[in-house]
Amino acid sequence: MSDPMDFLLLTKGPLFNLAVTVFALGMAARILEILVNGRRPNYSEARGGQWLPGLRTVLTRSVADPGTFKRAPFNVVVGWLWHLGFIVTLLFFIPHIALIKSLLGLSWPGLPNPVVDLVTAVTLVALVATLVHRRTHRVKRRISTPEDYLVWTLVFLLVLSGYLAYNRIINPYPLALGLHILCAEVFLIVLPFTKLTHIFTVFIARWYNGASFGRRGVES
Amino acid sequence: MRVFEKNPLEKGLAERLREHGVSRRGFLKFCAATASMMALPPAMIPAIAAALERARRPSVIWLSFQECTGCTESLTRSHAPTVEDLILDLISLDYHHTLQAAAGEAAEAAREQAMRDNHGQYLLIVDGSLPGPDANPGYSTIAGVSNYSMLMEAVEGAAAVIAVGTCAAFGGLPAAAPNPTGAVSVMDLVKDKPVVNVSGCPPVPMVITGVLAHFLTFGRLPELDEYHRPLAFFGQSIHDRCYRRPFYDKGLFAETFDDAGARAGWCLYRLGCKGPSTYNACATMRWNAGTSWPIEAGHPCLGCAEPRFWDAGGFYVPLSVPTGPASDYLLAAGAVGAVAGAVVATKARGRAKEEAAVRQPVTVEELEQKL
Amino acid sequence: MSERIVVDPITRIEGHLRIEAQMDGVNIAQAWSSGTMVRGIETILQGRDPRDAWAFAQRICGVCTLVHGLAAVRSVEDALAIELPTNAQLIRNLMIGAQYVHDHVMHFYHLHALDWVDVVSALSADPKATSTLAQSISGWSKSSPGYFSDTQKRLKGFIESGQLGIFANGYWGHPAYKLPPEANLMAFAHYLEALAWQRDAARLQAIFGGKNPHPNFVVGGVACPIDLNSDSAINAKKLAEVQSVIASMRQFVDQVYVPDTLAIAGFYPDWFQRGEGLGNFMCYGDLPATGSADPATFLFPRGVILNRDLTTIHEVDLHDDTQIQEFVSHAWYDYKGGKDTGLHPYQGETRLDYDGRGGVKPPYQQLDVTDGYTWLKAPRWKGHAVEVGPLARVLMLYAQGHAQTKELVDMTLTTLKLEQRALFSTLGRTAARTLESKIVVDAMQGWYDALVANIKAGDGRTFNETLWDPATWPREARGAGFMEAPRGALGHWIVIKDGRIDNYQAVVPSTWNAGPRDPSNQPGAYEAALADNHQLADVKQPLEILRTIHSFDPCIACAVHLVDPVTGERIEVKVV
Amino acid sequence: MSATMSGLPSIPVQVETPAGGGACHGNALAILHEVRHALERLISTGEATRIDLHALPFGAGDEAWLTALLGTGEVRATIEALGPTSVQETAIPGVWLVDYHNAEGQRLALHLEITCIPGILRTQCRELDTAVATLDTRLGAATPGGSRPLS
């Protein structure tokens, strides 16, 4: 595909449809499976409610406990940084909101572009730091799988291509935008089949945990 | 590409102007306007003056194929140089359907004469796409001759070809899906001659005359981008040069026509503006002697200088929105996935239920008794 | 055997037109009009967002650059019953008005004038006498001997350069040129002045529509908001610019265009006696005072005149499928129901069939006029071939007793010492174009005043948002958008299904005028006009054909169109 | 304030605040910085600079804002050649606005010149060759019975 405009139209049209299809199929199947399956039945007598503890855990697990923080402050801070950065750029950049509105009909106010731009830059730095950390930390290096690196690469390329397109570092723009969309499409396609699924399942998992503890009358 | 060698007796531009009573100051002013039109820095004015001193009128043959005459209309809106200055002083427009006096055989004879007299030296301008060599030649003919034959015959002796307008440059409207007449662009067919694409639907008038002036001044074509468009005019996107850009950066957008944002001149991105992906000179040169341009008049940029802009998504749909019915795919695939997931899960659950059915609950007391 | 004259390309028009005339001695016995280029815009429109349709349709033509865009917008508004804010209506009227005046002046000076004006003869004019002539017919300021002397000098320098450019091979010295050198010089000066003037006139559309050619429109109103305190909206400064453009238009029409038309026409009285053609005239009407739903409020009335009978105006209904129909018996298309059937635009269907319908393989010398011979269809109103355009409008206004029209027509006839019958002729058509420009340019001032008054009264609305979102539309809708384009009655028909264009068709002025014969062998307006009392002084230089054809102001890209087969049958096309 | 200095009101400066505010879209400010550099260059090396304001993405109010800020200086000239060209020194010495129009009054170009005297104001050496002849003709016409140059 030599023509940038053709490339952009390919990514905005057929490839996007394909990506969305794979993503929706995979993700819906996985979530439904989780929800319908539920947990393994717990036949013991409930010693407390499930809902409140479930919700509470969703919140409390989002903050690292002091022990974890002390042991691995870098993981906590940098991890937080780029997760938050990713969410902010994804959900509060105006062109993304326009895209989501076209898909789901939902819309909300966005952030000024320079703010999103800054957040993106911070996210990129944090992502690089994460990788360096993963490579230099002995234990972490040992436990890292190829999937970890694949996922890191996808996230990094996605954010980087967006940054390059917005700042017009790659030209012409249709090429830059097409590359960014292509990254997003690869991201969407692998999402349901890798640990990226946690974007959608993390809160379900936490709720399950909290609920399960709650039933046992334990606070998690 | 020296085209000015033919008639050494012919006078240079400065001399011709002086004979019309135009002073040296007038000539310098003409050069200043020319520099501005060619998007060259004012420091170039002395060089332009020196070149124009010697410039002679090159022969220009203008072929119109599958077009709407919007490009010619646009040319007549040029105010520097004006179309009358252009055709009387700067070029010799030897064939042009809309403007020429001659018709029928006499018109074709004028074209053939100019092609013979200026062989290898004339500029060929084309507006409109044309049915390709594999399409039915009857889809577009002039004087009983197919557009394809006429183009190829005229290209043969041309010094260079300027494709004016998005149709000639990229196929444009006739080539929009499903391209009912098999329309192609000039560049699709002309491989052995330099081709300049002056895209736009229509192009900014000063961009057409700017390219002509460049050829006239320097005897060669300007520097081109990857689409063969002159960089001086197509080097930057509408978005980068848009006076509403600060609003884009601040996140201030018109949500509909005639809301408070629209009235205050906020960014038109959400109304579908294709400015970010469109490279053209509208934002700086503006239209109709600097009167306005589409975004200034409240309408999002259609992206008309880009290839395939007709098929690049709705004109009122934001640039970031996919062109296909992606939300339908999302819904359908989501539903299918959900069913599949549910079926798999239900099966698993069925097993769990079976197990639960044969389960024999025990209490602590029973357990203790058994033990 | 009598001779067949071919004029291809007909130049100084929009698009690609070929005329073939069968001679009977020096007389034209029969003529055939052929549009030789097709693009298939209506096919391209199918399946797209109706709100985008205007941009596609607008590119049908870059000369009448406004009309197809607006007709498309109106077709959607008609289908969805969208009401326009007052300001939007007035702004559109101003843009339409500017289109008329700009287009008519350019037609007269740049497309038509060289049929009557011998540029080379201007070289022998006396600038002083030219000045006296110019001052005797008008108070236009550029009329000094020095001015005409400079113009002549410039022309002389140009011709002596040996490169005649656009004036090369004109029929200079043809015996049918009757103007004295001084009138030729004056007209040539005005040829150049009109080029300059039109640039200024085009600015009105740029102010409201962002650019000209091809200004922008939006379904439900206009895109330009009004806010007197904003730099980015129609503000006091822009309104003042609009006023100054209107003033310059009025001045040019009053002091140059009208006097020149009368002066030139005065030398060609015989051209008020030929080129009449059909004698049937049709208008859709336009320039509404309020919405486009009620023709009674239009400046240009709607109706049909048959057989020059100005006492009976027949009613036109665009939605009635027995009234407007298109035939392809002599066009390079095929109909499912056979080539002799007529179809209303809502049911319109067409298949490009050049080879099957008599198209001659290029390069060719002569068309096969017994079968298909053009890319234009033959539209008919209740089976009648009708002429559309300025003459139709002026006759309609005259028939309805429009005071200004009566005054202008009667003044023209008196000045030129002509009977009312002279209107039905080649120059009658040209004069009607001039007179209606005067009517429109005067009306523009009225719309401008109304716009300013409305804004002052506190109404700044320019856009009706209620039906913008396709989710609010009915599943199916259909509408007819009409215009009185400068060249005549224009209609766009749209069928909308599930928010997309299901079918689209345009029947345009030049299809009515330049169309071919129909199944009953009735000729189109061009063909009939050429067969009316035309003698060629020199068959090698068919200037007379140009005069009559140009009097219609052909716009052929407009006229050629097609609709996709409603069936799945596809044109064999190689998509590259 | 010393007696030799004139009071502020007598300095021909005219700064108008743009109506409605917000007219400056940012590009005018950048130009002013460029003008400042050009002035320094003019002072230190004598090199003149021309800036083509037409080639810049100005918003509807930018140009008015910029010209208002630069103000109006003492010199104003109009040149009639291929339509009017107005030359106006701004309130900043050495900064000139040169506004080229065609015969129809449409603007061809708008330049900011940072120089001691804009080139277009100077008499053109190329035209001096006709100067003596032109004067002779006029002298001849003005003197009854004709006159021959003394030389």
C-alpha cells in the first residue's frame, strides 16, 4: 500500500471492522463465560454479605497496601502513572470521544489537547521505565514471559504512534493516523486473548474476591 | 526544460509591460505579488524580477475531459495575476474550450497548430479525469476522438503536464466508488513527462496561477511532494495553518452549526473537519481575493485536495470515526460472542449442576456422628 | 447529396457538446445535439449520506456552481420536511441572486459576445469615436478616449505578438459580423472589465459559503453563523462587504450589461427572427419569500406555456409521475421496459449502453442519429418538449403581469423597434437573460435589507438542527429539490432509505434544452431552434450555429447524468 | 520629564484595543517577535527584512490587531502603479507596512518591511534614462515657440 490515503482508508474501514469484530467476539465470549460460570459454589453458610465487601475490594485493591508499597514503590508509582495516563488519553482525548460516540452513542467532555499531550508524554516515559525495570530486576526478568513483552510492545506502540501523529512528527498525517489506528486494531484483536483482558476483567475479579471474603465474614 | 528558446524576437515581460505604460515600480510590485502568489519569501523578489525580465509567453494547451469547468471558473477568480493579464501578457493560451473564440474544426486546428509550432516546449494543462484505456472510449469524446487518444497525442510534444483539480490529479469525483466510467487520473497514464498535480475541488486560483508563474519565471516546475503537488502550497496541512487551531488545542469545539461555539469561531473538528489530513493553501491564501475560506465561513473542510476524499468518510463525521458501520459489527460480534461464551459456560455449569445434584450435604453434627 | 456540418467541440460553453446539422443548400434542414461526456455522478451518489449529497451534486457543474448543491440540499429538506430559518432563506436567495448575475454577465461577455463582436475589427476603431459611442449609451465611468486608446494599444500589442492565444482561429472578418469597429472596441474593453468585475461579484458567495466556485451548503440552513460581535461569523464588516458587492453588481448591470446588450442587439435585428425553436416554455419557479413550499411566494413563478400562448399557464407538479418523464430512445442508455418508455425521476433507471445503443466507435466522423446519439436523455413534460431558461422565466413573469418585467420588456421592444413576437428568437433569449439579471439584482437589495432588518430585530438563527441526526429520520422518505438555475428549471429527486440515498436523479436545464429527439421524434430545444430559419454564410465557418446554441448558454456537464440500475444489473466497468 | 521631551500625547502613537477581545489568534504575536529580531539586525548590520503577511495563517482579527498594535507613524505615501500601493511607516521607526492593491482594489500582497526606506519608494534608476527626455518634452511644450536645452 504505497498511498497514505489508501492506507488510512483501509485502517479506518475494513481493518477497523475486522478488529472490532474479533475484539467483540472474544471479549463478549470471555466475559459471558466468566459471568455465567460464576464461581465455584460455596456451600458453606454465609457469614456476611457479598455485595458491599465486593465493592469495597474493587476500591481498596486499587491502592497498594503499605507493605507492597514499601517492598516495591517503583512498581506501584510507575504502574499507576502509566495506567492512569493510558486511561486519560484513551477516554478524554476529543477525537477518541468522537470515535466512542460513533460506536456506542455515549459522549462526555474531554480535556484540552495540551493536557492530553503532556499525559501521553509522561505515559511513554513511565512505560519505558517499566520495561527497563523489568529487564534489570533479576526476579522480574526471570518471571517475564514473551506475552509480557508482546503486550508491553503493543501498549507502547499504541501510545507512541498516537503521540507522533498528534505532534505531526510522522508525515503526511494520513500515514501517521493510519499507523496509530493500525496499532489500536492490533491491540483490540489481541486484547481478548492475552493478559490485556484484565482491562475488562480486573474489577470483576476484584469483586469476586471481595465478595468471597465477605461471605466468609473476612475483610479483604 | 527550456521552453523559451523558440522565438528570440519575442520580448521579455518587463519590456512588454513597459510598452503598456507600466512603470518600473509597477513591475517590481508585480514581482512582489508574484512572489506572494508562489508562496516564496519576499527576499526572492530581486531574483524573480531578474527572471521575469527575460520571460517569454509559453504556449499553453488546456484540455478539458471529465470535468465540471469549476477549475476554469476558479482560474478566472485569480486576482494576482488576473486571468486577463495571464492570457494577454504571461502565457499564450492556445486551446481552452471555455475561453477560446474558435469552435469545431477551427478550434482543433488551433490546437494542432500550437502543438506543431511549440513541439517539445508547450505546457499541457489537463482538467478532469478521463476514461482509462480499458474503459469504453465513447464515455468521453471531443471531436469524435476519445479523451485517452487526445491526451496521449498531446502529451507527446509537451514539456510538462499540469493536472489541474482533483479529478485530473487523482481521478476525483468520476473515480469515486463505484467509478462507473472507469475514470483515471493523468498521472495514471503519463509516465514519461513531468507531471504536476494542482489538486483541490477546485484548486485555489492562486495556486494554479502560482504554478504557471513559477514555470514562467524559472523555466522549470516547482518542488513537489510525494503526490506531485507543489510543496510551496501543499507542504502544510489546513489544520496546521488554521486560525481556529488554538481552539482545537484548548478543547473548544462547535457541536453544531449555529451554536455558541460556532458563532465564536471554535474548532470544527467534531462537525467533521478534514483539515488535519488535508494539505492545501486555503488557510493562508484564502479564496476570492482573501475574502474568506470554507472554515472561516463556518463549514468544515471537505478535504478536497486529497486523493479519494470523496470516499474518505462522511463530510460531517469526525476524522477519527471509522468509515464503515463498525458499531454494527461491534454489536453483532458482541452478541455472537456473548452467546458463544454463554453456551460454553452453561455447559460447564451443567456439569457443576450435575455434581451439585448428587451432592449430599452434611452438617457438622452428622460429620461428627459418622466419625 | 446535401452536406452534414459537424461542430465539435462547441466551445465557450460548459462541457462537451457536439452539433451535427444536415444542410439543404445554405439552410439548416435538421440538427442533432449530442453531449459527448458522461461521469455517472448519480450512480456514485447511491448509498451515501443524504447530508453529503450536495457536495457531489454540486460538482455536476462548476459554472452554475451553486445550483446543484442547493437543489440537492432542497431535495433532502423536501423529503424530511425541514423548515428553514428566515436568515438562511435570505442568505440563500442572496447567493442564488449573485449566481444569476455573475453567470449571466460572464455568459454574455466571455461565452457569447465573440459571436457578435469581431475582436480584430476593434483595431481599426477610433478611440475618440468609441468614447463618444460609449458615453452616448451609458454613464459608465470608464469611457474616456484615453481609456479606449490604452485598451486598443494592449490589443494591438497582443495581436502583433503573433501569438493569438484564445483568439486564434476565430471567425474574424466573417460577413455576419455587423458591428462597427468602435462598438467592437467598446465591447472588447468590456470583455476585459467583466473579467475583473466578476472576481468581485464572486466574493458574495465566498462570504456566506467560504469560496467560489463551489461554495458550501448545509442541509437545514447555512453553515455561516451570524454574530455581530464575532470575527468568525457574519458580522457588521462582512455585511458591509455584501452590500458593497451588491452595489457593484447593480452598477455593472445598469451601466454596462443592459446598455451593451441593447446596443449590440440593435445591429442584429434579423436575429430576432430566427432561432425560436419549440414555442413551449417551462419554469419550476424560485426565489421564495419564505419557504420553498409555496410557489405563490416565489419571485419567479411556476408553470408551463404551450405554443406561445401567454394567456394560459399550465400547472407543474414535480411529484406527479405522469408529468415529468425522461426518454432514452435516442440516447446511449437502455431501459428495462424498453427504450421507448418514459420514466419519472423517482423511478428513474439507466444503464450506460454506448455500444448497444448506436454509439460509434471513436474516432468517428459522424454520429448514427437513427439510434442513440448523445449522453443526454430527452425529458418531456406531459409529452411536450419544452424550453427552459431566462426566456421562459421572462415570459412567465410577463404573462403574469409582473410590473418591472413588463416595463423592461416593453422598453426593450420599443428601443429596438420590435414586435412582441421577436422575443421568441435567438436574440430574444439573450435579451431575456439581460433583463432578468436586472430584475434579480434589484431584488438582491431587497433581500439584503430584509436580512439586516431581521438581524437587527434580534433573530440570528441560521440553522435548523432538529432533523440533522439521521436517527430522527423516517425509514423511508423521498423529495424533490428544485431551482430556477440561471439556465432554467432544475430538479433533483432523492429517495432516502435507512438514512442512506437509495435513488438519486437530476433533470437539469440543459437536458431539457440540449436533449435529443424522443420516441415520437420530437426534437429538443436546440435541435428545433437550429432548424428555424438558419442560413450559413460559409459552411466552413458556422458562426450562425454558435450564435443560436450560445443563446441557450449550454451547460453540458450538467445535462449528462445517469441513474444506477435499480436492478442488480451493472454496467460493465473496469474499476481502476 | 525633561523639557526637551515631548509628552506622551504628542507622540503619534495610536493603539486601539481590539473590539470584542480575543481577536488575536496567536500568530500576530509571533510576527512581532520576528519584527523585533529584524529591527536588531537592521540596527547592527543594516540588513533589511521583508515579511509577507499574506502567507501567514491569520484569523479574521489578527491583522487588525497587529496593525493596531504597530500603530501609525509619520510617513505615508501612495504609489500609483498597476493600482495603488500604500506605504505607511508604523509608530515603530524602521517598520513599514507596504500594502499592494490591484486596480480593482483587491489586495495583492501585504508586506512588513523593516528597513530605513522601502525600495518601492525610491526612484528607479532604470527609469532615469527617460528622465531628461521627458523633462525636455515638457519644457518644449511649456515654452512658447519651443525651447531647446541649453547644453
